[in-house]
Amino acid sequence: MVAIGAAIGGYALLRPDDGGTTDVADDQSVVDDQSVVDDGFVDDEVIEPLTVDLNVPMYADWTDTGLWCEPGEVFEITVTGTAWHDASAESLVGPDGLTAGEHPEARVYADANTASVIGGFDSIPEMFPVGSGTTYTCHAGGQLYLGINDTNLDGNSGEFQATVTLWEG
């Protein structure tokens, strides 16, 4: 057991095992009886990122990730798997969609491949390309949704698997 005594001029660490004390400067704290932190506070709170795994159906407009971000927070998104862009066997695509620039008229978001995974928010009209993975810094607060960059989802089938990690600021 370690006790910390405070005085206006600084701190003294009391060691019950040997009865001795160790002086610590005014702007420092002792952490785990070994290391000194210069900010004056013992910071035992570790901020863990929030991570969710979800399916992104090829046939649904948008899928709610359940994650909300604030300005400056960062999403790391990875997407794997294959799905069908239409009813034909030849339409199998990965999360990057049709990579040769096909069917630009069928895009919800012009700056991403047709049938690729895209991201968007409930609070702002901004969308962004995701494909097989991206890192995105939030410009405004909002709930993150993942969707398929396709204006006609009829005949699409299958699902991609996404992992979304939110690093809070």
C-alpha cells in the first residue's frame, strides 16, 4: 500500500514498507511507485477506441454503424468480401466495386466506383469513398452510415463485412 501526502510546497510519497519518504517536485506525480508524470495528475484512464463489425448488404441503401462522431474524431474502416452488382454471375465485385469506371450514371456519389462501399452521415450531405478501406476525419458531428454506390439496388445480392473503429478525440 502506498500513501501520498500533499503539502503546499510539493508531495511526499510515504512508503509503509520501510517508513521512508521520497520527495516529488510540485509539477510531478508518482505513478505505480516507479515513474514520474510531469502534468501534475495521475492519469490512469486509457481511452480505448470503439469498434464494431457489421454486414453491409449490397441490396440496401444505407446501413447504420451505430457510431457517432464529433469534429476531429477519426474513423478507420476496412471492408472485405464479395457481392453481386446485378443478377448475373459475372457481376461479382469486391468492396471497391466496378474498378474500370463502368456505369458512372448509376453512382450515388460521383467520386467513387459504381457498386463500391461509400460512407455518409445523417447530419450532413457529405459522402466519401470507402471501398476496401479508408481513414476518415469527421468534419461535423453525425451518425455514420455505410452504403452501396448504386442508384438501382434491384437485383443486387450478397453482403460485405466491415470493421469500423472510432478513435475519439
